[in-house]
Amino acid sequence: MPLEVHFAVDGGAPLWTRPYSREPLPDAGAVVQVVGAKSYVVLGQEWLYASTGHLAVVVVWLRESPADVRG
């Protein structure tokens, strides 16, 4: 199974997933935009490892951008 990056709202299920690549992941504080024109602020990254010690998945935790929350 190829390594994946999951983009998820803090504490929730992934909003979208993409294959892992050498493309840099967004840093904490960055704003990312997704389908539907919603913007999310990156809270941070979590690198999860399998019991074998190999990297299993990368989760980029998000929260809604304050501009989208206001309406």
C-alpha cells in the first residue's frame, strides 16, 4: 500500500487524501483551500508509524479558517 497523506479537521475523519510525495507539506499556520472554496488553517502534522517501524500515514490536522466560520 502506498504511503498516503490525510488532511483532516482536528479530531475528525479525513476530508481528503493524496499519495505522499516529495512535495512539501503545509506548515502549521498555513492556509489551505479545498473543494467548495472552504479554507482551513493547518494546526500541524502527525507522522504515524506501523508496528513494523515503517511510516504508515501522515495526517495534516486542520481547523476551519476564521473567515469561513464567520460566513
